[in-house]
Amino acid sequence: MKKLQQLPSMPANPSSVSDAIETLPTLSPVPSDAEACLERALTLPTGLELPPTPSSPVAPKTRTPKARPGAWSVFASTFVTIFLAELGDKTQVATLLMTAESQSPWIVFAGAGSALVATSLLGVLLGRWLASRISPKTLEKSAGVVLLFVSAMLIWDILH
């Protein structure tokens, strides 16, 4: 293995472009555009100074794209949301009554499970179609408005 050659260090404040170029390694010639860039960099006004660095580094606030969640986290959050939403739901009560009436719990389970899968598939397909035409933010706001409308109608129905 070859040892890497130690590069000469750059002077702290080179007085000219030629001083800076002399300290560069002679591995390859410096292209003319690089010489022009170096000259411009060395002739910047001296009144410009970098701001003082804070004692504790603070990351700049930038918008970074959200990482896509993994398949298992999407599955788990969907499962928990639907499971909790369906507990005590009229669908669960109807399934309970149908099981008690028919004395065939596995047949009722198969029918209720198939119905839930079919309605979920419909929701997924409709959601995919809407997402290709409407921004997620607009979809989210629209769903909120629809849910508020349904809630207001239920409250109105209770009060009258």
C-alpha cells in the first residue's frame, strides 16, 4: 500500500493568487476558471466577517420532507384506529344480535368480516382516486367538514 503524500498547508491569508497557487499540490494543472474563482475569492472586501458562532449549535429551521412511514407502522395505526372506531359501533351491536338470533357465530363472523373487508376496499379505492385528484391537505379539511356536518345533524336531531 502506498502512503498518502502530505499536502502542504495553505497560508492563513495569502497575499496574492500566485502565493495561493504555489501551495497547491502539483498533481494536476489548475484550470483557468478555477484560477479566476480563487482570485475572486481572495479579493473579496475585507469588511465582511462571518457572524459569531453560538455556543450551542442550533439547527436552522428548514422544511424537510416527511419520511414515509414503514408498512408495519401504517398497518398498526390503521388497525388501532379502525378497531377503536368500531368498538361499540352499531355494526358490532348488529353482529352481536345476529349471532344471538342465528346461533351460528362463525357464519355471522364470516359475513360481517366480508362486509367490513368490502367496505374497507371501497374506502381505500375511493381514497386513492381522490388523492390522485385533490391535495392531502384539502382532503383532510374536507373530511373534517363532513364529520362536523354529520355531528351537527345528529345534535339537531336529538334536540328536535
